[in-house]
Amino acid sequence: MTTAAQWLEGARPRTLPAALAPVLVGTGAAAALDGFRLVPALLALVVALALQVAVNYANDYSDGKRGTDADRVGPMRLVGSGAATPQQVLVAAMASFAVAAVAGLALAAVSSWWLVAVGAVSILAAWTYTGGPIPYGYRALGEVFVFVFFGLVAVVGTTFAQTETLDGLAFAAAVPIGLLSVALLVVNNLRDVHGDAAVGKRTLAVLLGEARTRLFYTGLLVVAFAVVAGIGVVRPWALLGLLAAPLAVPPVRTVLGGGRGPALIGALQGTGRLTLVTGVLFALGLALS
């Protein structure tokens, strides 16, 4: 019988900063535009967290069914390890999607029904990342998905849900958070690069190779903070986000230093911490602006 601790580990809580940070930044942008609303902000947070958990369980199910999770270094794969059956993990994924859908409907009801379409596309994209007949996560498109949905859609959608406007500030603020979320995926795929290549999973890390993936990861962090600095030219309080930059040093040192396997688990944790702290400080700066 699968334990509660195994289900929690299977949900991959270290990836949750990628869901939390965009909602914080989108809410900060809404406050900067004098449109902060607590209820839509909280509902957007529930949607984002539920979708993140859902996509993690869905990936576990799809990868486990395909047999691509048999030899992994990172967190437990419920199906691949045999801790849970594919059907059990599928039910967990569907339940998480259902929570996201219900919260999304509530969010649309208090803001705009256009968000129903956005939510439906988000759920479809989450499932087809590794599920369905043509999983785009196996075709080096995962980073695009993460930037679009955990950057642009999450930040701009959160701001829109509160202000019911599409403002350039929200789009600009989405870029650094989207890039940091992409960095989370990149370091995760770097850790699994050899195992993925062996089973035919063509992630971007597999296509680029180790050396270029390490440089790509570092470049994502540099550009993310450069954009924060650029926004700070217009809204100086946004420069608070730069206070998180020192947290980038340990994971970058590990990645550029050639860290592999378990060492990259620490880099993944560090990148998650960087993403969350940047999101908190950047959101606060936007709100104060």
C-alpha cells in the first residue's frame, strides 16, 4: 500500500515554487496597477498549485507506463518504483486536475469567463507534456511549455483575474519568472540526461548535450535577473528582486562545475529556492511600486 509520504514525494514538492512564484508576481503586478483582489488571487494560487501537482502525477503515470522511469536519480517515481499502480497514479492526477478545474471555474465566476478557455488549454497542455500519442516533452518542447504556462499564462492570467486588463507590466514581469521556471526544468533534465537518452526521451538537454545545457541553465538565470533590472529602471522598487541573486551562486557553481546525479538534486533544490525567493521579493517590489 502506498504511504502518505510516498504520495507526497511523488507530487514532487520541490517543483511547487514554479507554481507559487508566478501567482505572487502576477498579484504584485495587479497591486502595482491598483487592482489587487484577494479572492481571485487565492483562487489563482489554488489553480496553479493543483495544476503543478497534477502534471507531476501525470508525468509519473505516463513515463511509468512507457518504462522511461525505471532508472532515475531524482525523487521517487510512484509507477516506475512499483510503489503505486499506474491506475492509482492516474486517479491522483485526475483528482488534482479536477481541483484545478473547480477552482478555475470559481475564478472565472468572480472575474472573467474567458479564463475557462485559458484553464482548459492549460490542462490539455499539462496532460500532453508526457501523455497522449505525441508527448511534446519527449520532443524538446518542455521548456517552451514551461515558459508559456508557468510564465506568461500564470503571471498575466493572475493579474488579469484581478484587474480584468492586459497590461504590459504583467507581460514584462512574467519573463523573469518564466525563465527561472524553465531553469528548474533544465537542471532536472540535466540530471536525467543520460537515462533519458538511453530510453529515447529527447529532451532539450539530450539534444544540446551536457556542456551546452549547463551554459543554457546559467544563461537563463542571467537573463532573468537582467529583465528584473530592466523593469527596475521604470519601477525602482522592483529591484528588490535582485536581492535574491546571491542564491543563484550555489546551483550555478554545481552546474558549471560538472555536477551529476545526486549533486544536481541539490542544484534543483537551490533553483527552486531561488525561484521562490525571487518571486516573493519581486512581487513585493512591484506592489510597492
